[in-house]
Amino acid sequence: MRRGAFYLGAALAVAACEAPAGDPGAEIDAMLRRSAADWNRGDLAGFMNDYARDSTLSYISGRGVLYGWQPLFDRYERGYFAPGAARDSLSFSDLAVRALDDDLALATARFQLTRGKAIVASGPFTLILQKRGARWLIIHDHSSSDPKP
């Protein structure tokens, strides 16, 4: 019976992350909640599944511009998922989504990485997302860090 309860719990958790089709704000919110859960589980591949898997993907941070899915995956792997690296917990807040077209959206929000009770990084970010089939995919990510106190 425990196995059945586990599957029911897993199904309810997945259903809670789903959003009504046709509502970009709700769909992107659900995507980001799932993405943070993937990160927090240590599932980099799952986290990166929300980025367009092509060479035109762009990512901007204080370290410059990066193009392509694989270089971004490699950057996250080296910086946050390397063997022995401390596991930080990711959360998002203050999400605002504006539909630009039927298949394009602009999202702004804040990220926060915590280790225990300490905030190790936080800041605002902007995403441009494109709907491909039934999914929204990130085609551009501009992430900034809050100033250190």
C-alpha cells in the first residue's frame, strides 16, 4: 500500500505544477516552480530542459554573454553541480509575465540561492520565452546579482 500512496503523492505533486493551457503567466510560473524543484534535487538535466536546446540560446550575466545550450549547461555544471560542490537551494519570487505574441513572452522575477539559512546569491532576471509546441522554452536569460552588502 505504501507504493500506491507514493505514486498518488507523486501524481498530485505533478498536477500541482501544471497550469491551465493558454495562460502564459500560469504556464511559466509552473515551469519555474518545476525548474527550481529539479535544481534542488540536483537534477541539472531537468533544470536545463526548460532552455531551448540550440546554439542561439543566449545567457547574460556579470561574467559576459554565453551562446548555446551546451556552454550554459557546462557553466552550471562547473559552478554548481561539480562533485563535492555545496548544494544550494534555488527559489524564484516576484514573477511577472507579459505575453508579447501568441508564442513569445517576457518574464521578470528574482532568484535566490540559499545554503542552510544563509543567502549566497540573489538578484533579478529577465527571460524571453518561446512557445514551441505545448511548451515554453527559454531563448534568452539575463541574470543579475544583487550587490554584496
